[in-house]
Amino acid sequence: MTDAKLRPATDIIRQAKHLVAFTGAGISAESGIPTFRGENGLWNQYDPRILELSYFRQHAEEIWPLLKDLFYNVISGAEPNPAHYTLAEWEKQGLLKSIITQNIDNLHQRAGNRHVIEYHGNTRDAVCLSCGEKTALTEEILAGNPPVCPVCGGILKPDFVFFGEPIPAEAAAKALEESAVADVYLIIGTSGVIYPASLLPYEAKKAGAKIMEINPEPSEYTGKITDIFLQGKAGEILPVLQQNL
Ligand code: NAD
């Protein structure tokens, strides 16, 4: 990152009154969790249909082993990286007010953040497709194929949002609220193509926030609403910002 960008970026963060981070799969890439798109993205190898609700209902037994391989085993072996820890430090200092994350990996909370809005749910819990009961996905339950509801024996679905499912209402409302009150909006590691999450930065821009972005590649926002584009990996750029604050 050049000095010409570092200085204005750190000034904006230091002076922020309501800094909000909007994160995507890219922030966890350096923790070893593959993204969906981009280099080494999951959709280069797998059919996104495995995350379509109607397809899952019909093929749960076939899809669950894949979900365990692609998400559960990978996430349980992953640790937060310097990008997550920098955001945790900023929350502790009172600088960062909230994180709106599209991720389902729990790494922001494990790094220490408390104000995390999980826009797409999480991998901690599952929901029964028969009785609707929410269950913590213990190792024992996860060992089943497919994992079944301890209450009624119905098939469990991960409590993260599949294609074609609505966003959890409380998270959707809170994310919109935080996007509208942010004066600085930091977009980290998202391609910006997943609707409706992709609209949130536009809400922030409309409400007058300065938009900063960290990504090794340009995204849907770069060159459109992004005011400062910091090109590079989140785990490298965020600690540099922190050191220069
Ligand atoms: P995406 O896969 O569409 O895009 C990832 C983005 O991250 C790309 O723009 C890529 O250039 C960027 N990136 C790659 N390495 C990076 C790094 N080191 N630092 C910063 N940026 C980096 O991801 P998305 O936009 O979040 O949307 C896809 C959906 O993926 C989300 O809904 C999310 O639920 C789901 N997802 C989550 C995880 C996770 O929880 N870790 C992993 C894969 C997918």
C-alpha cells in the first residue's frame, strides 16, 4: 500500500464516529477457508446447487457429507487471522461499532468481536426441516448422516442461509440500520454479488458514509461507490492500518 493511500485511509478511520465493517469470505481466506469465488473459489470445483434449498430437501443425505467436508471440517480447524484480530482490537477501543458479516464461520466472535451481525446465519446451529426446532450442532449430532433433529428425528439443515432463503429478519433489520448510521464503511473481502447483502454498501453510500474497501481484486463496488480502494490481502492491510493509526 502506498503512502498516498495509507495516510488518508488512517485519517478517515481515526476520525470515524461510527465505523462499520462489512465482511465477506475473503477476510477468512488467510485462515484457510476457501471463498466461493475468485482464485481457489469453491464454485470452481462444486455445483452451487448443493446450497439450493429445494435441491437440499431432496438430496440431504448426499449433500451433508459434502457440507461437512467443505464447511464444518474446514471451519472447525481454522483460527482467526490478523484481519479478524485487528477488527476485534478496534471494537475494544470503541472505534468499530459493528461488523455485518456474510460469513458463517464464527471467526469474528472467536477473535473477540461482540457486535457481529450474522447476515447469512452460522454453522453453529441447525434447523429441523420437519418441526422447525433450532438445535446446536454438537459433534454427536453432526456425526449422523444426515444429522437429525433430537426432538422429532426430522432432517436437519444448517442454520445458514441457502440460495432461495430469506435473510433472518432481525439480522436484516439491524444490518440496514447500521449501514444507514455509519459514517465510515469498510468493505472487506467480498465480491459484492450476493443479493440482498450486496445492497448494504449502497445504503451506507446513500446515507453519506465514506466507503473504503480492502480486496486483492476489484469487486462490484470498486470504481462505483468505493472512495478508497486498498488493494491487497485483509490480513496484511488491516494490521498496517492499525500500526499507523
Ligand atoms: P466471494 O467468494 O463471492 O468473494 C470473495 C472475495 O474475497 C473476492 O472478491 C476475493 O477477491 C476476496 N479475497 C480473496 N482473498 C482475500 C484476502 N486475503 N483478503 C481480502 N479479500 C480477499 O465471497 P462473498 O462476497 O462473501 O459472498 C459469498 C458468500 O460466501 C457469502 O454469503 C458467505 O456466506 C459465503 N461464504 C462464507 C465463507 C466463510 O464463512 N468463511 C466461506 C465461503 C463462502
